[in-house]
Amino acid sequence: MCGIVGYIGDKRAAPILINGIKRLEYRGYDSSGISIIENNKLLCEKSVGFVSELEKKVDGKFNDGNVGIVHTRWATHGAPTIENAHPHIDCTGKISVVHNGIIENHNYLRAKLESDGHSFRSETDSEVVAHLIESYFEGTLEDAVRLALKDIEGAYGLAIICLDDPGKLIAARRGSPLIIGIGEKEHFVTSDVAATLEYTKEVVYLDDNEIAILTKDTMKTIDVDNVEITKRVDEVEWNLDKIEKGGYEHFMLKEIYEQPQSLEAAMLGRFEKNSDLVHLGGLKDKEDDLRGIRRIIIVACGTSWNAGLIGEYMIEEHLEIPVEVEYASEFRYRNPVIEADTMVIAISQSGETADTLAAIHEAREKGAIILSICNVVGSSIAREADCGIFLHAGPEIGVASTKAFTSQIAVLALLTLFMARIKDREDVLNSKLANRLKEIPEQVQKILDNKDKITEIAQLYKDSENCLYLGRGYNYPVALEGALKLKEISYIHAEGYPAAEMKHGPIALIDKNMPVVVVATTDRVYSKILSNIEEVRARGGKVIAIASEQNSEIANLVDHVLYIPETIDALVPILSVIPLQLFAYNMAVMRGCNVDKPRNLAKSVTVE
């Protein structure tokens, strides 16, 4: 959730820190703060609201400091106030801490520390870390941090500086992502590589229960027992231009329009030359294990869960393997049954979703093989899985996911084709799935080239208070995703339903003020969805239909039609969701909402 950046080196720390945390604002924007060691003083500034407010406060300050930390907050414990903003300072005014995660035993620790004479300034769980370190500080900063961490229960990504040990920057991780950037006579700490791409592509991914001790020249990694750990240096593939808006008004719009390219990237190099056979490098060493899979469980959250539903339909239709889709947040709390021939697929754009991480830990303990579908190379889920497939969609900065969703569907199609190859399913290999998948990027581009109609319809309904989305079969998850997008960025109450379920409650809400979006492509349940449209019209509802471009009759049955190219049922969701993404985007813009930073949301949910 929260964003962290730390710096130690020869350069002025403040501009680097502010620049970096602005790139991480999608992780939280309730409040922000910065600490710098400068001229033998620990200086701190905080603000409520967007990082731009902090930037105003520090303008002209911190001219000499070469080490510091900065934080942007997504509030968990305590309201967004100056007092609750990070960094948190100990009683001596010498130790400064920023934290992402949740300290589960903070009430106990706070009471103990207060009984020992410590005075707290905030309501947050995070402040206990600063006071714990203070209580253990006798020699070096790293020793104090190490001992403090032994007392902490819960998740943390931490960056710490101290006036009494000013040549060091300490980072520590358990359950919350933290990355070390390695530059020339400088080091960085960050929650996400986007913050440091401008300065270095060389990174080290911290694992759980690891502590990094950084000076401008050196990096040492230890565990809480002071055992040194050797770490591998990786190179980030993303370029700086990938995290810029590139002339678009919003990141979300840019990412919607990047989908032809992101879909191409998902398929690049994965089909045999002049063939429909799929090879996935991340699964190569596990082919024998995967060949014996008889049951699949998909765990995910939010948009990724919606993609997982489409994967369920696709895999069951083509491979006849039973698939269950589980909310990762609930998976480990109901003692799920896992057999030896079960594969658990974890889907996550960021690869850092706390609930999904917890779900795969549960699945591994029960003996499942874990396959990850992630976008971020080096992410926790990708590293902890037995095997995996990367989306290669490039950075997704907009909080509301768009290109990751369509890439997830494409990768699930590739996985279906891969499993068909290793299981010798000639019927699947000879189906239209591969050929039609290759056509999808061009078809998406065609929809994007005809966006004006979507804008016109959004203008008519931008003042709506409620909206219903309906779909059947493969398009039911699309209805869920369309409703989710509208809720996330326009703050209009919206619900997605299987169209037949409308009669079991939601139909009571339909009147002339209720726009109803119906995904009514020409598939095997098309005749059924027409009946549902008639039911809506009979109650005065306004119908916006997503329809196949060869369908001429539907225009006479609905108020508005948005056409998409024809394809097979399994791939329709990649196309039918595009107009819904644009519809939500335009509705949000017209309502004056902050599209890239919707209220109360963060891009990566790294706390449970």
C-alpha cells in the first residue's frame, strides 16, 4: 500500500526522494513526509494530501543532506493527519522510521514502551518501531533494528535513518515489498522500481526477514540473527519512458491505449515459429509435474479475480479440468482441500498482493504446485511460486487496472494452449483458440479507433447514481469488471450480475434512471441475453449494449450499441471489456474525479 523511498550517496537527497515518491503516489496519497540528516540535525517535514503538498513544503529546504527517507501513506491505523503521517521519530529526536505494513502486536508494544517512559505522538501502529529501536540502541543502528524486529509481529517494509549513525540507511522486510537500488557511490531503498529507474536499473530484491545495511559505498544483508546473506543483483527490464504519461491526460488512458502492444508482448516468443504450439519458458522445468494436474484452484483479488473467472471457463471448456476460483483473502480461513494433483494459480498484477501471498503459502503447506501469473519481474509472488508466466505488459501506474486485465486473459489462453500441448489434446490444438488469439491485438486497436461513440454515451449518463452490468457465460466476469471500473474511478454505485440473476433481486432497482449495461455479443447464450434485455426495457431501464459488429438487430432493441469485432467466445472478454474501460474513464473525467488516484484506493494492496 504505502510507498517508501530512501537514499544515501553523494548527491542532494531531497530532490531524489521527492521525485521518487511522486512516482509511487499510486500506492497511497493520504499524507506524506520526509526526513533528512543535514548539518548534524535530523530534519522532518510532513503534509496531508497528495505528495505535491509535501513538495511545496520542502521547496528551498534540505540543501546539503545526502541521506534521507520519504513516505506516502495509505491510512490503516489512524486518520490522515500530520501526526499520523510518516516518518515517525523516537523520543530522542534522532531515529526516523517509515513503514509499510501492519504491526499486529502494536497495542502490546505501545503499552510496554509507554510504561518504560516513551511518549507517543500518533495513533499509528508504525510509531512503535521508532521507539523500539530507541530502546535497543546501544551500539550500531543495525543491531538496534535487528533486536527491535524480533519483538514485532506482523508485516513490514521499513527504512530507517539515525543521527547517531548518520552514514547508514537501514532497510528491512517481512511480508511487504522492498527493493535496493545500486548506483555509483549511492544506494536506494524503494517499494517499487518505478521510483529509482531514473537513477539505476541494478536492483536487489529483499526477501522476508532480511535486513539491508547501506552506506553510499557498500551493501550488507543480514537476518535478524545477524547471519550474513549473499544476494543476487538483477537488472530491471523497464525503461523510464514506460512510467511517464507520454502525452496522455492520465496514466489510465495511456494504459487503455497500450493494450494492443501489451497483448502482443504477452504472446511474443511464446508460439513456435509458423505454428500454433505454445511454449512457456517459465514452465519448461515443470512440464512433467503439470502434465499430471487433475484440478486447478485460481486465487486472486479484485480485477485479477475477474480474470481468473474467465480462466475457469476457458480451461474447463478446452481441457475439461475442474477449476475453482477463490478470493485469496478468504482462501486460507476455511481449510481448503488440496490434493496431490492440484495446481494453484496465483494471479496478481503487482505480484505483491498480501492476501494472494498468504493463499499460496497455505496452498504450498498442503502440497499444491504453485503457478504465478504476474506482471512484475522479481515480485514476491513470482519468486515464491514453483513456476510462472509474466504478462510483460509494462508498468501499470493507474490504480484501476486495465491492460493487466486483458493481458491476464491472454496469458490464461496461452496457458490453456500450453497444457493442451503437454497433455496431447489435439482437439484443442486444432481449435480456433490460437489463431483467434493472434488476431486480438489488431481487433483491440479497431475498438480504440472508434472511441467517440463511447464518449457521447458517457455524457448522457455521467450524473447517474447507480448502474447495473449484466452478462452471461464468458461475459459475466466482464460485467463484474465493468462495474468494478465504474465504482473505482467515478464513485457511481455499480453492480455486475449474471443476467439471469437479475430476476432474483436487482430487477427491483430498475427504472428510467437506471442505466443497464448489457454485454450481448453473439455467442451461444445470445438468445437468452435478449430476453434479459426485454425484461429491463419493460421496467423503463436504459440499455447500453456491447454487441458483435455483424449484429444488426440489436440496435432496435436497446438505447445505445457499442460494437466490437467478432471472435470466439473464450476471447470475447478481451474485446468486450475495452468499451467498458473507456466508458468508466470518460464518466470519471466528466464527473471531475481523480482518475489515476481514486479516493481510498491504492495500487498494490500489501496489507491484509
